[in-house]
Amino acid sequence: MSTREIKAFIHRNRIADVVDALYKADFRNVTVIDVQGLLKALDSKEQRYSVEIGQKVITEVKLELVCEGEARMTQAVEIIREHARTGQAHAGWIYVSGLLSRTEIT
């Protein structure tokens, strides 16, 4: 069975709905991290200028999820797509990678 890592960059006002839907679908290996990104702002209040980056940025959320099997990966991607929508043409990004190995910390 293949192990997949999903990374999604989502507007922070959509993350609660995404995490809730993933949890209801029994996804548990989920990590949520605040990051600065260049997603198009929903409005001017969401955006600020970053001196370090030299661009206007928003605080977005990076969601990371590990799942087993193609069916679960497809299900997770569809849940993220459905619940992360903002009404904009580009509301974020989803990346899927294969993992070579996974070891539990005991």
C-alpha cells in the first residue's frame, strides 16, 4: 500500500471547516501551520507588506496530512478542495507526494 503526503496551502478563514471535514472522515495525521504566503488576498485587511520578503503577503495555513492508499489520498484531496473554497478562481494549492518510508516514534 502506498503512503502519500498531502500539503495544502489554504486561506486561514477556511481551515476550521477543512480540518472538521477531515476529522469526520477519520483522518488523524493532520498538522496545521501558520505561514506567510503570496496567495491572492480575499480583501485588503487580510494582506500586509513583509519587509523580509519584499512583497505583500497574507498569513495562510499549511495543512500537512499523511494517508495510506490511493483511495484515501483521493478522498482527502476532494475534502480539502470542497471545504477550502473561497469563491476566488485561485483559493490555494494542494500538493501530493509519495513517501519512501515512515517510522513511528515510540
